[in-house]
Amino acid sequence: MERSSTGIALIGSGRMGSFHGETVSRRLPGAHLAAVADPAPGAAAALAGSLGADRAYTDTADVWADPAVAAVVIAAPARFHADLVVAAARSGKAVFCEKPMALTLADADRAVDAARAAGVPLQIGFNRRFAPDWAAARALFANDRIGTPRLIRSLTRDPGGFDPARVPPDTIFRETLIHDFDTLRFLNPGAAAVEVYAVADALVEPGWRDRGLLDTAVVTVRFDNGAIGVAEACFEASYGYDVRGEVLGSRGMATMGDGRRTGMTYSGAGGRLIETARGDQELFAGAYTAELAAFVESVRAGRPSDPESHRTAASGEDARAALAIALAAAESVRAGRPVAVGK
């Protein structure tokens, strides 16, 4: 292997971590998987062995001290994200962190400040920014083909099969709809969310309603440029994984996503059939790879996060802004009224 490539350590060997690890080791010519870290006994060693990583650690402190690691990909549970971002940045490692970057605005500020102080790149895993439909829609703003945004829509419908006992409160806002909140911002460049009104219920698992599980939600977001955004999510769609978006502006409209597995449509005696994607890693495989390729490029260029740029990659500041909307949405459901987006 060409060892002039960027050494990356993966932190977290679960479903998303394993996918990112495979991307680093097999799909990114400019990078190699230098290490895998996971506190669960044997987990890091098993994944490192299957992917050809150099080392396996059970203690992340070993990652910070490893001179062969230039950057980390954080795919641990969300409650650990902020502390891991801070520790990685302080050790001089560039950081790619899965969403959400933090669970509170104070922790988001800590993470952003640590990366800024260290001068290291900090990129957050909002993969839709790298999906062809969404990237093409954003590009329309460069030549004013959308005009001033008026109505924006983003939705996420998961394929179901989740364990309600493992879904923490507010997950639908902080870990599912947070993608949609980032999308609303991505399709309304330069605008800030100012007010949120949300309704949510347990319609997939009604028996868990009294235990705080909300699995279906609609959120209205007002922006400071007058645009109105709507984000919706449901934890179960019988037909597969469904992600779509739309932006209507003063000069035109763009729509994104239809959930198709391929462009093929079959017509037969039973009617017309369209095959739909069954999961996020299937629908957004290219976007997941592209976001890590962009991260590696920023690491190799030594380019720290720039909150003033309008590049595709999501910065720590973008992650904080999406989290602020998510927290306001959760509070709106509890209060039963519109809530101002926190600063």
C-alpha cells in the first residue's frame, strides 16, 4: 500500500462505522485505514482484521497518540460525539464526525471551538449534500435559477424494523430529522432559522408513546429571509427507504429524490413496478463515499473548516445550526406552541 496516503482511524465499529471503514480501506485511493478503535472487547480487532487496518485499539487515547493517524472518522454513539471531537482536535487530528455532532448547543460550541483553536478540518456527515440530486439543486443557486426561496421541503422515511427499547427520547429530531433540518438550510443559502413549530406522535409503536418514543413528526421552520420550510419523518415506510426534497423559489423549483433502486420500471400484467431502495447505505452509497473523499481532500490540503464558505461539506457551524432547530422542535412538541430557535 502507498503509505504516503492519509492515515485515518475509525472510532466505532457498528453499522455506520463498518460502512465508513470499508469506504476508507477500499474506496478512497488517497487514504488508508490506519486503526480501528472500539471499547467493546474484540470489536475493533475483528473489524480491523476484515478491512486490513494496521492496528486495533480499545482505548481512544491510543488513537490520539498514534503518529500514523492524521485524521479520525467518528461513528460512535451520538452521546460521545462532542467529547471525541474535542479530544481528536486537541491531539491535532482532522475530524469527520457522524451526525449529530453534539446533543446540546453548549457541547456543539465546545466541539467547534476545539477544532478552530487547533486549526484542523471538522466535517459533519450530512451525506445528502453529496447526493447528485441535492448537489445539483444547490448548484442552481449559483446562477439564480431558483431565485429567492419561498417554500422548502425535506422528508425522511425509514424502512422500519427498529427496536423501540433502543430509541432514546428526541431521536426523531436529533438523529433523523437533523438531516432534513440541514437540507432545509442547504437549500436556503445564507438564511438562518428563527422559529419552529412541531407536532409528533407514536404512530408506528403506539404502545411506547407514554415512554417518550416519538416515531412520526412534522416540523415547520421559519427563516429570517421569509422562507418557510417543512420537514417530516416517520420511522416506518413499508416500501423502503424514502428521502426527498423540494425548493420553490421566485424563479423556479427543484425536486430531489424518488427512492428508486435503479431507473428501471417494469410493466406487466399486474401493473407497473418500480423497485425502491431498502436502506440508507443502498440509496446513498455514492454520497457516503463522496463526503469522505471530500474530507480526505481537505486533510491532504491542510484546509481547516471555513464557516464562511458555501462549499458542499457540512462544517461544525452547520451541525450546530441544525442541532438548534432539532432542539427547538423537541421543545415545541413538549410546549405545544412555536419555539424560537436558540442562539
